[in-house]
Amino acid sequence: MFNVERWQEIFETLRKNKLRTFLTGLSVASGIFILVILLGFSSGIENGVTTEFQQDATNRVSVRTRRTTKGYKGLNPGRRIQLKDEDFLALSNNYDEYLEYRSASFSIWGGQVAYKNETGNYRVQGVLPDNQFIENADIGRGRFLNNSDIDESKKVAVIGNKVKKDLFKDENPISKYISIFGINYKVIGVYYDPGGEREESQIFLPLTAARNAFNGGDNIRDMVFTVKMSDNFDEAVKRSQNITLAIENDLKEKHIIAPNDVAAIRVNNTLEEAQKIYSLIDTIKAVFWFIGIGTIVAGIVGVGNIMIIIVKERTKEIGIRKALGAVPSSIIAMILQEAIFVTMLSGLFGLIAGLGLLEIVGPQVDSPFIKYPQVDFRTAITTVFILVGAGAFAGFIPAYRAAKIKPIVALRDE
Amino acid sequence: MIQIKDLHKSYHMGSNSLHVLKGINFNVKEGELVSIMGSSGSGKSTLLNILGMLDEADEGSYTLDNVPIKNLNEKIAARYRNEFLGFVFQSFNLINYKSALDNVALPLFYKGITRKERSEKAAHYLEKVGLAEWSHHLPSELSGGQKQRVAIARALASEPKVLLADEPTGALDTKTSYEVMDLIQGINDEGKTILVVTHEDDIAHMTKRIVNLKDGLIIDDSTVEQVRAQQYV
């Protein structure tokens, strides 16, 4: 393998047979190239969808109310359903063992927010401390709301990174005061959200403080919970569905809503959705792998095919070499070494070209469902080696047969 | 140099069996220039192939330079071919993507000689056949006579005991044939043992001994007055 003389012989042969070398290389390089691109976009779709989902916890159950659409027990339709603290406490207590985080919110859309001369319109919500986990908010600076902020109705605010950038530019916002509809709140934290700018342009206040300021009484706009996960995803989905139903029934009973009134109370659980999306991602991945493996198989067959042609074409040359004193093993070694060298080189070339294209095009892809298309380098390099190994194996059979041919027969070949 | 006793060879094609060599006996001493003659089907090429270890006899013994040639596996046959024999073929059998120099150097590659030494030796033998200035040309750029001279240089390069030429002039015109024979005679004059298979009388008479084959048997084996090819060139 590491015989310089033999390598020189091989390089010379390759140099003198450019078309053959090029064709072998092309089939291998394009196979790997296509595989890399496929895997890249498969991971891109996975990243995109996952990120789209990560803006909030996937195991959440949210409760929202509107007006009733059906009359029930003598009550007119069109009645507005208002959730209260007691609803939240009742649900939290009843399902305590199944719930992980719980938060109630009181929100003000389009809150006028100002810091010094900078102003902006942001969604302002009064929430509970658990909201941090439900929203998947990452604290960049300072802290999130805590229980004492709630208990003492402190006038503090946690702002999204977008809000911080708009109002504070490069200034450190912690302990500065922002005004919301003229009331001053002290900034105690800045958060990031994997959901991006839209999710980062909100301001969170303690639920109690928000209600005090905007005459909320003990009203709640909506409630959000997360369900405790279990190791078994299907089981968690089932539990999530059960709790969703139970909450809906409890609230309908308490607020006297027709059981078939779907508009008045909406309880959504995202875990079910998540399950659908994850199984979709799995399907997409499986399809891409299938196509990828198909490509590799086609590549292997291609290499094997070319090897057979090469051996056929070189039968006479092999006869000459044998007449001049080549032993069979040196014939096999010559053909295989040449094949491995070409497939390896072109495989790596295809790999680099594919990775390069992903590197250049990847960041330009502006679709919420495709993000950072990239390939695990180890997977890619493994496939190159598999292709080379399989190609060499495919080439070994004709090479072996060629080495077995009697020189007298090979010499007669025209 | 070569001793052959009672050599038999048959070819089997399906149910048919073709008895090609039916008991050949002959010896060649060192420095001889022998031609093997016969019409097609007489078994002359088969004999040469067996002598060249490209094919194996069914029966009989073959001794080359006091080495019994029998039960060869491919590896040993390859080594013997490389060490003992130089081949010249009717259709030249040069590797078409290699230059004249590289073709001549190829048997030396299988001898395990370094690249530098290979080139030097190959250049030396190319010069000997008068093609020094053609060393970097591909076979396709050479005439038939030149190709055969490259092939002769290649056969000589590994410094074999015996040179085996199978119809070396078969693909050449008369003038070129005589040039090639002149070269072969020159090499023989230096002491090399050479066997030439031919079916042309004039070529055969340029050797020193003619062995006539018919239907797998030697019918005549006689020394002749050598005609020098030089006078026709």
C-alpha cells in the first residue's frame, strides 16, 4: 500500500487515462454531493420546525375564554366568560399532581412604553413566575419575576431583548425605569426567546401589579399550564389530552356553558400538535435517508460498473503485465488501489463541495421551516468511507477475475 | 538451455478434444537462434506458449536453464517469466498509454528496480534498438517496425536467458521485417538464445536452425546456413 513505486505507477496511469478517471470520480462525487445536500436540508427542516416549536414549551395547556355562542340553562348566548383567580387556584389544586408549571396572565395589548425619549408599542402582560418556563424565556440579564414581586405587587418589569434594543440601545437597562401608560416600572431582567423577535417584544409585569394598574380586580385573561412529562411520549400525550378535557369540563360546569359550545372556552394542548410535528419530522428524515441510501447504492453500483468496464478495457494490458512478470496480487492491488484512490479523492471532493454549498446557501435560506441546514461531519465522512469500501469491494470481484485470467487468453483479447 | 521431453498438450472444447502437441522432444543450447516453422494448426504457437510459461503442458518435462518447469503456481510462473524470458509478439503488445521508454521499463518495475535505474536501463536498450530519440513517444506515434523494436527492447530490458518471438515479423512489410531480423541476429551474435516462431521461409532461413512442426510432431530439425538480413536492409 505504501510503496512509492506503485503509487508513481498509479498516478501515471490515472494521468494518462483522464476521461476514465474523471467519469469514475464524477459518479462518486455527485453521489456524495447529493447525499450531503439531502442530509443538510433534512436537518435544516428539523432545525426549522423545532425552533418554530421552541418559542414556547411543547407540553403546554392553555385556557382562553370568549363569549358563549349557545344558550344554556336559561342563560342567553353572547355572554362574556370571565376567568377569575379562584378558577386558576381551583384548577391548580385539582390537577396539582399532573402539572409542572402554572401561570395566569392579564394582558394589555399595545401598551405605550417609554424610556427617556424612546417610545414603542409592546404587548404587556401580567404573569406569574412560572411563566418564564412556559414561554421558554431565557434570562440574559438580571432575573425573572419571583413570588415576592407577586405578593407585594412590586412595580417591576422583565423586558424582551427586542424591547431592550429598541428603547435602551446599548445601555444597561437593569434598574432603569420604563413608563407604561405613564406608570413607572423598574426593569429587573431581559429575556431571550428561541422564537425570535416577535416573542422578544413583550414585557412581563407581576400579575398583581398589572391588575392594580389597569383595574383588573381578580380577573384573569388566560391561564397556561405545562403537563408533567413522562418517559413515554405517547403516555404524556394521553395525559395531556385527559387534562385538557377535564379542565374544559370543570370550567364549563362552573361557568354554566353548554357542553357543546366550542367557542366559549378553548383549552388547547400543544403536546398533541408537537407529537404530530415530531412524527412528521421523523417521516421526512426517514424519506431523506431512504433517498440518500438509494443514492449511495446507485453510487456503489456505478463504481462497480465502471470497475468492470475498466478491467474489461485493461484485459490485454493485464495480460502484457503478466507476461512481463506481474504476479496476480500485484494486478489486484493495482486496480483496487487505483479505484480506492479515485473514489476517496472524489468522494472527499463531493463532500467538501456539498458542505461548502450548505455553508454558503444555508444562511441565505429564509424560511421558517428550514433553518441552518447542515450535516454532521462524522456522518458525512462515514458515508464517504462506506462508499469507498463498497466501491472497492465491487471492484475487487472483476479485479480478482482479471488477475485469474491466463496471460495467453488476456493477450489474445482485442 | 532448454530441454523438452515428450511434451503433450490437448485443448478441450466442450466434448471435443484437440490433441495439439503429440510428444515433442528437442533441446536448445545457449546462444542458438532457432526458428519453429509450421502451417497454422501445427502447434508451433502452443509450443512457444508452453516454453514461455504462458500455458502449461499436460505431459512431459521442460527444463529451462537447469530449472525444472512444472507445477507452477501463478506467482512462481510470473517470477520465472520475469527472470528467464523476454517476449516479442506479432501484435507488439505495447501498453498504449505508456511512452516507449515506460514500456521498456515495465518489466524492470516488476523486478523491483528503482525508478531512476529503470529509466537508465530502458534508455540504454532503446538506444540499442536505435530508438533513443523516440523514447517519449506513445506507441500510436510509432510505425510498426518501430513498435516491434520497442517490444524487442522491452524483452531485452529484463536481461532474460531466452528471447521468445511469436511471429515477430507477421505484421510487418518485407523491408521492415528484415530490419527487425537484422536486429534479432545482432542480439543473437552477442550470445543471447532466441526462439522465433514463423511461417515465412525467408525469415526462418535467417536463423541458424529450423524446427519443422506438423500436426503436433517435429518432422524436421536441421541446422541451416544463416542468411544475414543485413544485406537486404
